[in-house]
Amino acid sequence: MLSFKVTTVGSSIGFILNKEALSHMNLKKGDMVYLTETPDGGYRLTPYDPDFARQMQLAEEIMHDDREVLRALAK
């Protein structure tokens, strides 16, 4: 488990990710991270946008379910 100290960053409050955390999450300066609530009431910090992942899952389901229609439209 990694721990981070909350500190002042400019006129805001935040925490700094060390090199180990950046490497583990495959992040670089300027990348976005997302804080999502977990079912058990905790939080998860992730580099993956949960809304985008949900949209892609829906798109894949539509492409699978309606593949014949999509083939016909592609002609």
C-alpha cells in the first residue's frame, strides 16, 4: 500500500504521486485521474474514465447484437 500526505499545491490542496505510483498507474504529467466511489463506501483512484468505459461497453454490446444490421449499412 502506498500512502501520500495531503499538502498545499499552489492555492489548492492536493497530494503528490511519487515515481512508484506514477509508474504503477502508467501516468505522466498532464494525465487525468478519476476518483470513484466503490460499493463498500470507499474510493478508488484510477487513470481510466469510468463513463468512457461504460460507453464503450454499451457500444460493443450494440455492435455485437446488431452486427447484421451494421454489415448491411456498411455496404
